[in-house]
Amino acid sequence: MSEVSAPPPPPYLPPPPPYAPQGVAAPSRGMAPRLRVALRWTSVLLVFAVFGAGTAYAVTRPERTKIPGLATPDDGRWVYPPLALPQLPARKPRPLDTARNPGGVHYADVRSLLVPLPEGATADPAFPGAGAWLPTATYLKAMSGGGGAQKELFLKDQGLRHIAGRAWTMPDGTRTEVYLLQAISAGYANVIGSDADARPLEGVSTDKVDHSLADGTVPKGVDISGYGETAPYGAGMSRYAFVTAGDTVALVRQTRKGGEVPEQAFRQTVRLQAQLLG
């Protein structure tokens, strides 16, 4: 038997050229050292250019987020803490569940439904917030004509149970007052809200309807009536809104001496209060 000879070895193949980024030609072996260095730096610069563009896009995308060393544009809104609804008692429905809760009762303590303080706010200690109920006389001072025992009795006859309140002032001088009037049921709340809506606020001479408050962020079933004081303002301007949700009517009022109340902050505050009540 003849011996089978081994196949000849494959021809020598040169190693593949070094990797070059797209758009940059790989340097040939015959290039001068300075040219090879220049091409390498071009590749590095291209990589950093792509990375830098991506970083700039990421920085401009966040809305109202805190990035160290960078400031987001001021669009007039305030920075509120995240909203959280309180836990309802077992098997109790939400106020706008008309099938299970036709009276629109808020089974949660409405003091826990007050819009929280934004960053930079100075709280008014005369408004107890979640700590206690607000005296009816304090609320009546915000209405035209002031308070009095007769008006307090009138509210009680209209089914008022109690009032929660919170107030604060921002560094620019804008003062916010929030009142939550909880009635016996949604029917009584509608009477209280209609009566309050028909009365001017203290210090407001002329105003006009603000149709910009109700948007997609306001829960279905929550009614908002907003107003803005018209010039001349006198000592300061006022914006206010009545928010009715179930058995509760909210009055959100913002005033600012020597200037206009910022529209964005007013809309934001009213909508947040509407979300908490809904």
C-alpha cells in the first residue's frame, strides 16, 4: 500500500487590519508615525463627541429634576413633595364612587387631604393644618363682610361639620390659604359651595372667571370654579378657586402684595388640591 502524503499547509494569510471607527480609515503600515498618532486622536475625539452629545441630550430632557451643578428653567411652578392619599378604613369607598358612596363622603380625615407645603414655604401657625380643625371664624374672615355668630350658625344650618386649613408664604411674597369645608353629604356641600361662589372674597373688588384650571389632571367628578382679580388691584392681587368634591368644598386663595400672583403656581396648587380630594 502506498503511503498517503499529508496535504500541503495552507498559504500564509496576513493578520487582519487593526479596527478603525466608522468613517476613519485604518492607518497603513507605510504611514508615517505622526500621521498614525493623528488618526488615533481623531478616533478618540469622535468617540467623545458622540458621548458628549448623548450627555447633553440627557441633561436637557429631565423636567424639574435636580442635577448637581445645573439649574432647570424656572417655569413658575413650585416644588411640592410627592402626593400620597391616606389609607381608607376597611371596605369604605372613595368619595367619588357614586355607586357605593352616593353621599360623596370622605371617610379619610380631610385634614390629611390638605395640599402639603411646597419647598421654601413659611407656614402660618394660625392655620393648624393636620394638627387641628380651623375655627369657622377664621374662614369667614376671608369672605366679604367678615364673620359673626349669625354667619357661623348659617354655615352650620347648611350642613357644615368642620373646616381644615393650611396657609403659607413663599419667598416672593405670594401667600396661599387653603380651606377644606366638610359637610354632612355631597348635597349639603353643593349648597355651601354655591353660596360661597356667589359671594366675593374680602379685599377683591372686581374679578373674572379663570377657565384654565380644569384639565386632564383633575379627577372626573371634581368641579372647579376659578377667578382672577382684575386691575386695579389695590394693595395686591388675588387668585382663588372653589373646588367641590363629594361632601367637601375647598377654597384655594393666593394673594401677593405689590405684584401679580404667578399663574403657574396657582393652577398647580388648585389642581393638586383637586387630586387629593378626588
